[in-house]
Amino acid sequence: MTRHKNVITVGVLLIILYFGYVKLFNVMEEIEYEFDPLKELERIQQEEADEAERFLGDDQETTTFKIIYQVTPTEPEVVSDQSETLSEKLPARIASKSVCPDFAENFRKSSSAPKYNLNENRLISHFVSNGPNNQIVDFRHGLYWAIKLNITTTLPLFYEHFTVSKTNSRSNSSSILPKHRIKLDSALLSSISPEEFGRRCSNQEIAFLDATPDSANQFQQQKRMRLPKLYEFYGIDESFVTRFQPILKHKWLTKDEDYANNWPARSQNYNCTIFAHPYRSKFIKMSEEDEKLWKEIVRATPRPQYISKMAEEFIEEEMSQRFLAIHWRYDRIDFLSKGRCRKFTKTKRKRRGLLSYERACKEFYPLLSDVTPLATKILEFTTEHNFRHVFLALPPIEIRKLGNSIKEKLAEKKVFVKMEGAVKNFVLEKYPDCDYFREHTEDMLSLLEQEIVSKSTFFIRSLRSTWSSNIYFDRISHGINTTISVLDLMGIDIYAKPKPDK
């Protein structure tokens, strides 16, 4: 009996020892697992992620690590993985933002009274028309009108070129905020921010001064597409807007009182006005004093500061402080299209400005097939004036054939040409993750090229191009007179009658 009890006791003890060993083994296994280097590293990474979420916010980018197993070492090697970032493992709301230049606001109210201290009880904004460069001309004329009418103004909404908007699927891609197109110096004239304009004009009657006739299909289409965006920009209810048309539309304005006299009388009772297409509203004959005012307006409305800084960096890194800039506007798709050239070479029209379409088609269209005469003239000019660096701005369609042909011919003589491609690569290298630049590439590049050209030592411009004329007026307003036209370069007498076709 006693023997049986001993056997049972030993059996129970063995069972207890067995389960105790199993438990101890499991505990040891858990301890070993807990301090496994892989698990420890994962734990540290998670702590870093939690720390980043609490303190680093959206703008911090942190390098993560990965384990690479080696064959011989007993310990895993921890190496930096530059292809991965902690933001890729974090929730989307704390992922790092794209890196862009400092898009500083382009409007700051002057602390002192502006030179033209205008009536702040009446406000005026502008609905600008056509392509980006025409919009700048429109806005500058709008400022001119504001000064003449003694009305405080604000910045308008701008728009991408219609060719970009047509091919862009983003619903907001056609609108460009003012800070990405222009800077307004409020020390020149009384002006307020767009936000203040919207706040003060919200829920009250607004006069919409529309100088374009209903028969102008181009402007009617622009109004249908763009005006809703302008109202949304200011936070204005369209139902409060009343349309007016100015009187005596084709009368020359020569005296200050002419501007007020040509303003619709009833609209003067409105405190808020939106002026559509100021440039096309009146025939303005500027006096010598008015021309000085115009130069002041041009100087007060430069391109954005970040664009100017990028242009300076590009010139320093890619060009030379002394370089020639050429703008060739005459492309085979638009300006010198076959349809347009057929039309204007068969019909006689009164010449507008220094260059008619008829003259442009006859003189420039052949150069699209044989660039040699143009390249020769450029080379002669660079040799005479000792230029070794040339910036050539031209429509994208002409870069591959005309642009590269000129570049190759000048390179043979050790004259180096930069074009849009160099600018684009420069921007991508500086700001590869800037969302705005990706979404508005064409608009940004055009603006940046303009700023580069405006800083050139000598500028050869295209007539009948607002892209060129805006740069020309920029330079003139700052006393820079080293500018000629492509016609001058080619030695073409602009006043001579075109030779008839043989």
C-alpha cells in the first residue's frame, strides 16, 4: 500500500516537474523572442512613427532602416535605406508635403500712405481676358483705370492658357492664384487683398462693367468658363451682379475727366465693381505724364518673387551673367499656320502695328523649313557683340526642329544655347516633389523663361507678341534699352512693301 502511494507521489511530482519545465521553456522562449534584434528594431521603428505623429507633423521627413542579413556575421547589419521614408509607413494625413519654393504672398498692404491714395469707399476688381500675357496687360490697364477713376483696387484671378486647360483633366487647373502670376506693390496705389474685397462686397450689389459686345464669341465663351471661378474666388453671389456697358466706346480718352465721363452713370452708385477686359474697353491716348504713370505701374507689378529668385539661380548655374536672349514667337501651328498664311496673303488688310500677318508669313514661314539664314544672323550678332551664351525662347512645337538646328549650328562656333528643356531640368532637380509645378508646368515654365529673358544683357524680341512686349516694357520701365526685334536682326525693312510672289 505504501509502495503504491510512493509511486503515485513520484508520478505527481514528475507531472508537476514536466509542466513546470514546459512553462519555464515557454517563458524563456518569450524572453528570447522579446529581445530578438528584429523585433526590437520593429518596436523602435514603431516608437519613432508614434513620435513623428505626435511631434513632427506633416513637414518632417525621417529616414527608416532595414535589416540586411549577411552570410558570415552573427549579428544583422543595420543600414540606411534612402529609397524608403518613414512617411511611406505613416498614415496619409501625416505624410510629408511636397517641397516647393517659398510661395510668399504677393500682396502686403503698405504701412504708409501709397503714392496714389485712392477712395477706399469704392472698390474695383478686374476680369482679365485671353492668354496669360494678355491677362497681365489687362490687369495693368485696370490699375491705370483705377488711378484715373480714384477707386481702390485688388488682385484678380488669373487663368492658364486655353490650350493647357483643354488638355488638363483637373477641374481647378485652369485657374491660377495671383501669387503665382504677379506681385503688386501696394506702395504705388490704394489696394486691398482679394479676401478683403470678397468680404466687403459680399451680399451687396456689384456692377459688372462689360465692354465686350455680345457678338464677340471669344469673350462670351471666356465669361461662361471663367466668371464662375472668379465669383468663387471672391466668395461673391452671382445674383448680386448687374451688367453695364460703358458709353462712347470708341472715343479717344485724352484727359483725366474723360475716364469718369465714360463710366456708366448709374454704375457709379455701386461701391463694388468688376471691370471686364480693361485693355479693350477704351482707346487711350497717353500723355507724357501718363507714360510715366504706365512705367510706374509696370514696375509695381513684377513677376512673383520666387520666380525672380529661380531665374537668378538658373542664370548663375546654367548661363553667364552676360548673355543674349531671343524670343521667336512665329510657330507653324498658330502664328504661321498654313490656314492663317493662306488667308492673309490672299486678302489685303490694313497693317496693325509694325508687323502684319502678311509680312510675317512671307518673311518667316520659309525659315521654318531652312533655319540657316536665321542661324547665320544670330551667329553674326553674337560674334559682333561677343556673346558666348544664348537663351532661346520659342513655342514648344519649334524646339525639336528649329531650336535644335540653331543650337547645333551655333555650337560649331562655340556659342552655347539653352532652351526650355534646360529650364525644366533645372526646376525638376531643384524641386522634384513640388505638386504645384507638376500641376502647372507649362504656366510656370513660361513665366520663368520670361524672367530669365528679362534679365538678359541684350534682348531680341518678336513683334505682335505680348510675351515679348511684356518683357520689353519691363526692361524699358527700368531704363534698359538694349532691345531690338527679329525683323531688325534679319535686316528686314518693316516699312518696305513685301515683295510679290514670283
